[in-house]
Amino acid sequence: MSRISVRGFAVASATAVTAVGSVVGVASGSTAQNNDAEATASGATLLADIPAGQQAQVQTASLTQQADAQAIQADVSAKKDAEEAARKAAAETAIAKKEAAKEAAEKAAKEAKERAEAKAAASRSKDVSDFPVATSYSIAQLQAMARQMVPSGQFQCFSNIVDHESDWNYKAVNPSSGAYGMFQALPGSKMSSAGADWQTNPATQIKWGLNYMNDRYGSPCEAWSFWQANNWY
């Protein structure tokens, strides 16, 4: 079997094809075909050297080698495609994570800035002692008082909550729960942290309500967003 080779099989095959062509050429009177047959005949000795019983084995071995080579090439190509797909997916994932981290950082920075501005504005606003105590107040007076204590950019949100909780009635009492005042604090005595006159002084209630929104939610607008989602705050 040492003389059996794919090359021999290829030469033998070419010889056979050429031989067929020669026969056809002779039949049609073509001398060119005859010359081709003679030129190829010298290579036919390799096939002649192989015993007739082993020629089928040569053919099978050649086809097996070809199939193996094709399978190896297919595996290499599939591996390259898989590696390229993995690199692309990893790159897309990295970009998505980077964008998400950037958005989260920007949102956190924005919220921190808003909180800082709200607290700074609150520290510059008027306090309870800046307002004279009266026996009664109109809604317009209460809103004017709140505008001087609540940062301008937060006032509308602040006002929305008061509208829904008490309609600016600083003496409002919930008959079921006992919640009290403009912000319906429960219990109402929690507002004593802003002043002992929490039952009668709306400025004290406004101070407490603003502090509560800032401390619990970060700002009145964030408190209002929570209220809209839950109908309480």
C-alpha cells in the first residue's frame, strides 16, 4: 500500500477521462484527441501498479481524506464565526453597561444637586418667627406665607400636596384617624418638632411639612411624585 496515493488516484482518473476523450476523437477523425491520449498514457502506469482488488480502497481513502479536510475547514470556520459573535456580544454588553452607568450617575448627580439647592433655599427662606401670629388666616395668606418659606421651584409641588391633604385648612381634622393640619400629620403632635404652637400657627405647620418632605423624599416635588403614585406620602 506504500505506492497508493491520492495523486495516483487523481492521475488515474485523469487518464481514464482522457482515454474516453481519445476514443471519441478517433471516431470523429480528430488527431488532437489522439495526441492527448498519448501524452496522458505515460501517467497511467501508477494506476496499473495498483492491484485491481485494491483500487476501490484507494478511491475510498482519497474520498475520506477529502471529507476530513472539508470537515476540518468547516470546524475552523465555525470556530472563527463563534469567536467573532462572542466578541461582538461582549462589546455590545460593555457599551450598554457603560451607558447605563452614565445615566445612573447623571441622575444621581441631578437629584443630589436638587436636594442641595432645596435645602440651601430653605435655609435662606423666612422662618416661623418672621410671621406675626393672627387669630385666623385666609387661604391666600397661607399660600403667600408658604411661598416665602418654600423654594420657588418646589412651591407648586408643595401646594399640590396641601391641596389634596387639607385644601389649605390648617385646623383640618380627619374624623377617622385624627390626622391634623394642612399636612394631615398623624399624630398631629409630630409637628411639635417645628414648634409648640403647631395647632394654631400655620407657619409652624408649613415649616414642619417642608422639613418632612425634604427629609423623607428629598424635596416637595419628589414627595408629590410619590403622592401621585400612591395617593399618600
